[in-house]
Amino acid sequence: MRNLAIQIAYDGADFHGWQIQPSQTTIQGLLQSILSRLEGTNVTIQGSGRTDAGVHALAQVASFKLTNPIPIANLPKAINDLLPESIRVITAQEVPADFHARHSATAKTYEYRIHRGQTCSPFKSRYAYALACPLDETSMATATRHFVGTHDFRALTAAGGEEHQSTVRTIYSSEIHRNSDLLTYRVRGNGFLYHMVRNIVGTLIEVGRGNLTPDDLPKLLADKDRGAAGPTAPPQGLFLISVEYENLHIQTVHG
């Protein structure tokens, strides 16, 4: 039996997230159904993380075991032929027997995209949060630096995550930049809590609006008070950009 890893890109707008849910169409559910069909018996697929409904991925990674002898080079097409066009397997590779897409991950990178301007094209609104109000982007950029390092991010998580899970995470980089009408927040860390990136973005927006200052953020983190942070930003602006593993190269996809 081979242990395999695939890299998946998907438009999350029409799905109820990654994780299997009863009576809902999810990315994990579709992939697991297709792999079980190819295998002729039930296959369990594990993703590197659970993206929420409406959240997108350029490079989700998932692992599973197969006895089917299909050549690895043919596997992406075999799966893609049975998937909707909004989900695509980009690459497939054989991995060590102890590899697990989630537990073996050493870092992940997310981007959150905010459309700035009075009118957001309908061809962009599925993939960015349209926000036309004035924002102090310089203060937002200053605020991003306070998330770098090892912190307890209890103030920036939401109910619904795993029980008894540590809320301490390490952020390696956190920055925001403007390109034409798109304001993009990019964050890389060793892991992320439920709604953590969207809550960070909601907090940065509050800084941009002047309701918080960059200097408020260290106390906000120290107090672990979710109510002091900003609201959860909507899902459509969030993209899982890459997942990293020790001693395993997974190609980073840009889009």
C-alpha cells in the first residue's frame, strides 16, 4: 500500500469548506468519494488544514493510502476527470509511510485580499473582500509586526476549534502590501487556529479605521480577550497559499 500526497487548488465559494459535513458538499467529501471509487473500498483523506466555507486554496495538501497500482503521473487526471472544475489536483507524489498532511506540516502561508475602491467587479468579488471605507494603511502595516513571534492567540481564535488545543502559535512573517486596488495581508506561521487569520484581518481593519492603534495589539494578545479584537473578516478574501514540510518539497503555486 502506497502513502500518497496530492496538492489541490480550489475555488471555495460554492462549498461548505474542506471538512466532511453531513448533507453538505465539501472538498474533502468529494475527494474521498472519488478516491474510494478508484480504490474500490473506503479511503480516508487527510488535509493539511480545514478551510472554512467560502475560503480558497492555491496549494492545499492532502494525504491518503492506496493499493490501486495507478501510476502516480496519471493520478491527478484520474481524479480531476471526476471533480467539478472548481477543484483541481495539481500534483501527486509518493511520500514516506509516516507522512501525514496535517501532522507533518512545519509551516503554512495564507493571504487575505481586500479590494479597495468604490466598485468591485463581480469577477473579483468572489476572491476579495470589497471594502471602500477609508483605511490608514500605514498604521495597518505597522500593526502587522506585532503578530510576529510566539504568542498566545486566544484573543484571535473562535469557538468551534478543537477542544483542549493549545492557542500558542509562532508567526514567522506578517506583512501587508498594496498593489493597485488590492490590499493583501500575507502571514506565515507554524500553524493557525480556527478563524485566526480572518480575525487578525478584522483586527487590522479596526486599526485602519482608527478604532484601535498598533500599540493596542500587545495588550490585546496578552489579555486574551476575543471581545477586544476586531470582527471576523468574511471568508472570500482568504487563500491558503502554501504548506511546508521538512525533507519534502511541495511546489508553491502562485495565483
